Amino acid sequence: MKKHILIAIALFVASLNLRPAINSIAPLLDSIRTDLGMSGAVASLLTSIPVLCMGLFSPFAVKAGHKWGMEKVMGVSLIIIAVGTSIRVFTSSVFYLLITALVAGVGIAIIGPLLAGFIKKHFPKHVPSMIAVYTVALTLGAALGSALSTPLQNIFDSWQYALASWAVVAVVAAVLWWSIVHPHVASLKPAAGAASAKLPWGNRKAWLLTLSFGLMAMLFYSYTAWLPQIIQGMGYSKSYAVTALTLFVVIQIPVSLLMPLLLKRFPSRRLWLVASALIELIGLVLLMLKAPPSVAASFIGIGAGGLFSLNLLLPIDATTNAQEAASWSAMVQSAGYVIGATGPILTGKIHDATDSYASALVGMMVIVLLMIVVQFAATAAKRGQISPQPVKPPFFSA
């Protein structure tokens, strides 16, 4: 029991590092664009490149995890994130900053799909609860990246140092991972069927889950990259816009904690997917109607938090062992994040072309409606199909 608690702590700290390299950009984007002379479309690449990496490198992550062990590969990825983040302190050009986004993105891309297999392997009876632990940590890391980047810029009087300071968290996570998780790997037996698991490119269900994830990611990273600018375009101050972005992220934490309890009471994945999408749609409508952005951001955050947790859970529901879970998650995240990477780019291009975010908001609403249609198809049970397992309480509650 103690070993599992330590592994859960290492998982939590590792997951903290999957978003600061991305979310720390938006609050500092005005300073970065002013110093480096970046257009909106180029600036959006700072968010889109890591997301695109999460798509392109996910299949490689599964192969590497199978060859060298997922725990070892995940430990190496934390070191890559630390390197990609720390070298931002030397940024003096657009090209160099984009390179740092690429390096950090590779690290994030490698660890991401392996987390599903890691949870399936180490916590097979507590998957929804551990998805919640992972999601809370990821969301907390995103919130800290959004909330603290501007104060760090003020402290260091440098946006370069503010961006690079997040390497400290990655270094701590790497030390914990190699000292807690890796020593226990040798004692664990490989899961049955692990050697034969492949990415399910020919599976219709996997493609529906991929499209659901991709549309969710397309919206999520558009908010992450451009929500502060959208709010500032409505006439609000930069500090208010950053606060709204932070609220959008922070409110996802209680949603992630609440989701296992809701699934325990009503196990239907479709119910909560559609409910989360509709809540997100309400937030976009409120933003379009120029309601207080903090209220709109709260609705969008509640919806996004539910959608992210559920889309992470769906591939694990559909699989029977750790390697298969990692393979399905790799496919879902591979094509899904490639789709997601287009969100910030399209938003930036629309802004450059129209000098307005209104058209982008309408486009986001259309994507939400399309996502709901996909969710119905993705959660349609075949005759004789086993229903999702009931959610068990966290292992550390015993």
C-alpha cells in the first residue's frame, strides 16, 4: 500500500509538468510579441508546436515504452521537458523560442500516452480515481503556469527567466520518478497480451474516440492560447484577462475531482460527455454576448475539465491490459492532438484576417455541436458489449 501511495505521488508530480511549458506562454504573449516582433499566426505556434508534437510522437512513445519499459521512457521524458524549458532563458529570437517549444513538446508527447498504460498497469482497480489524480495534477500545472508567469516576469524583470523557471518543477519530478518508480519496475510482471498490442488504426471505435479527443483538444488549446487576447479585445485589462484564464484552468480541478463520484452514481460516459459539451457551449455563448468574461470562462472551464477527464478514460474503458491501453491512447492522442494543434493556428489566422475574434467564437460553437454528434457515435454500445466498470474509491481510502 505504501509503495502505491509513493508511486501515486510521483505520478502526480510528473503530471504537473505536462502544461506549464504551454500555459506559461499566453500571459506573457504581449511581451514576447513586442520583443520578438511576432505576428498572431506565428505566436500561435508556441502553443500549436507542443500540441502537434503530442500527436506526431505518440506512436513512437508506445514503441519506446514496449522496448525499454514505459516507466524508464517516462522518466527520460521528464528530463527532456526540463531541458526544453530551461534553455528558454537564452531566448533572443523567434526561431530559438520555437525550438524550445519543440523540445519541450517532444518530452510532453512521450509521457502523455504512456500515462494511460501506466495507470492501467499499476492501478488496474482504481482507473477512474487515478485518472482524476492525473487530471488534477495536469490542471494544477496549467493553472500555475497561467497564474504565476506574470508575477515571475515581474520578479525577474524578464519573460525569458519567467518561462525557464518552470524547469525547476521538471527537475524535481525527474528526481522523484527515478528514485521512487524506477526501482520497483523489475518486480512487476508484464501484462498478458502486452507483446501483441498494436495501435488500432483499423478500428472504427478507436477512430471515433480519436475524433472526440481531437475536437476537444482543438477547443481546449484555442482557449489556452487566445482567451486572454479575446477578453482584452472586449476592452478588459490584461490583468483581468489573465485572471479569467487562470479561473478557466483552476475550475477544472474540482471538476476533475468530482467526476469519479459522478461516474460512480451515473456510470454513463455519454451523459457526462454531452453535459460537459453543453456547459462549454453556454460559456461560449456568454462570451459572444459580452457577459462578464470571468463567468463565461468558468462555464468553459467546467465543460473543458469534464471533457478532458472523460476523453482520457474512454480508451482505457475500451482495452483489457496496460500495453493495449497505451496503444489506444497513443492513437487517440496522436491523431487527436494533430487535430487539436490546428485550433490555435486557425484562431490566430482568423484574427489576423478579420481583426476580430467574433468569427472564431462562432466557429468554436460549431465545433462543440459537431463534437456532441461524435460523442453519441463514440459511446454507442454494440449488442453484447460490456458496460463500463463501476468506479471504485481511491486505493488510498482503504
